[in-house]
Amino acid sequence: MPISLSELHSSHTADPDAPVVMRFPAVGDLVLLTVLLEALWRRYGKPVHLLASGVWTPLLLQADPAVSEMRLVYSRRAPFWLMPSRWAARQWLRAHRGPVYLCDPDVHAERIVREAGLPEGRLVRAWKHWPGNEIHWADWWLDIAQLDASAVPGPVTRPDVAPRPRLHVPPEWHAQTEAWLRQHGLVDRPLVLLQPGHKKTHKRGRIGTATHDKHWPAERWGAVIRGVLSDLPGAAALVCGSSRESGLAQEIVEAAGTPPSGTRVVNVAAMQPTLQRVVGLTARAHSMVSVDTGPAHLAGAMDCPLVVMYGHAGWLRWKPRSPSGNVQVLGPRALTMGAEVMSLSVDAVLQAWRALAPRAVAEPSGMIA
């Protein structure tokens, strides 16, 4: 389902009776949201329309059969008169007659509802049905998919949808990743991905990074890399991240020291990283070690063996789910204020990594479903 810029900005809707999901997600939130999108598609018998934000949204959902239309709002905080994307969203929502699943509880999402003049009877307010912190997002999204807007009730059947995210990946992403690996002499090596950064790593500069509950120092990442490369002859450790995190990644590369003969340590964050490449790498990597962040959810959806370290948010609601369930988590189970990734030892991380089952499928397919 290729998405053009005109579709993203248009106020036209091809199917005004389709269910609409309103969610303004980070990357990990979007991966988890695919459970709700799939369940609504199966229940209503027609693809869902999505009002969202983030350039990653159309990128990751472009081939998803559960979604037929997407509209992006580029800022929910700026004044309405400055944001053409909000003007288009208002008209687009007004053109709908079906249920609207409001999946963000904040005042900014509520403002968009008011701007469109949506009647209460067409809304499913997901957060009015929040059962508490003892439920995983994927399980909750399946529950939300069964709720009805009072004015436009949906089918009573409950679709048989697994409570795990899925990504439908364009085949060219895998081809592009293969070409990139060949270019850098990495194609025949076992790949271990390391993801030290998260979406707030550079929001307040390096000082904020060092005091964040998900921060783990470069010397510990370096020690993990040394342990991994000692166990995997011929492997390459790829330190991932956005371009803004290339300095952090380089500190980790330097902390790893000289790799054992026949192995490599690569700063991928300094090599014009793309989301497509992250997905392609996780589809074929031996494994990943990550803090709690969006790329970990991408890796889970691509069934990459995975170790994830958690701070105070805990892993109960946020643990990535994968087809094989090959995910090891470290840190508190539930929300624990004051908990930090810093409390985790190198030995604990390496032990969790060694406990991962070997990857069952080495070569990726064009679609993970």
C-alpha cells in the first residue's frame, strides 16, 4: 500500500465508514499498535484509517494490509492556524461516519477531537478502559478492539489475532540491507546489534543522557562487546543509533578496544543510518542487546533474539514480543521509581545474551506477519 504525500495531506476519505484510530506514537508505540490495527481490520472486515504523527509511521506501515488511509499531524502543540496538517485532519475526520478509537489521553489529542467536532457517540476512548499497569500493551489493544462506539456499534465477533506485533516489510529493504552489508564487508558475518540510545538520549544534551534511568556507560557496553566477540568467532558487533548518537556510539567502539582477530566493531550510527536498515539488520542479525527503546520492538517484530534492559518503567507492559518469544529482559518487572539500568552488571547482560536460543531462520523473507 504505497502512501503518497497527497494522501497524507488530503482531507478526502475513500471509505467514510471505516474505523479510525487516533494515535500519535513513537516508534515502539507504533510497533505495539499494529496489534490493534490488525484486530480492528479483522473485526470490521475492512482496513483501518489512521490519524497519527511521525515520519516513521507511513514508512513502517506502507505495506500493512490492515491500514488503508493515513493522515499525519505534524504538530499537535502549535497554534491551529499555523498547521495545515491539522486543517486537513479536521476535514478528514468530519468526512467519516464510522467509529473513532481515541488512543491518546492527552490534551493535544483532545484538542483535535474538538476541532473536528466529533460527537461523543462515535468515540471509543481507550483510556477510560485502562485496567492498570498489570497488562501488556498488546493484550490491552486486543481488548480495546472489542469496544464499541455507542452510536456506531461494530460486529460482535472477536477475531483470532495473536497478541504480538507484526511488520510487513517491503522486499527492497532486505535487498538494500544486503547491499549495504556487502559494501562494508559484513555480509557473511554473524551480526550482533547493540542499541545504547533511546528517544530522549539527546533531548537535553549529554548531561541529560548520563542521568537518565536508561543510561548505561560506554565502558560496560564495551565489556559486553568483548564478551560477545569472544564467544562468536568471526562476528561483527554493530553499535546502532541515530546520526545524533554517533558520538555516543563511537565512545562505545573505543571502549571495546581492539577486537579479537577476525572480528569487527562498527559504529553504524556514523554511517547515515535509516529506519529501513534497522529493520533489515534485525531481520538477519544473530541477536541484539538494547535498552528499552523503539528499535528493540522492531527487533522483536522481526524475531531477532533479543536482550532488553529496563529502568524504572519495568518490562511488564513494554517487553517486546516476537513470534518465537526469544526475548530476555533485565530490570524491574513493573513500574519501580528509582530503578536504573545502571544497576545492571555486565555479567548479567552477557548471561542473558548467552541464554538466547539460536535464531531459527537465517535468511529473512519479504514479510514478517
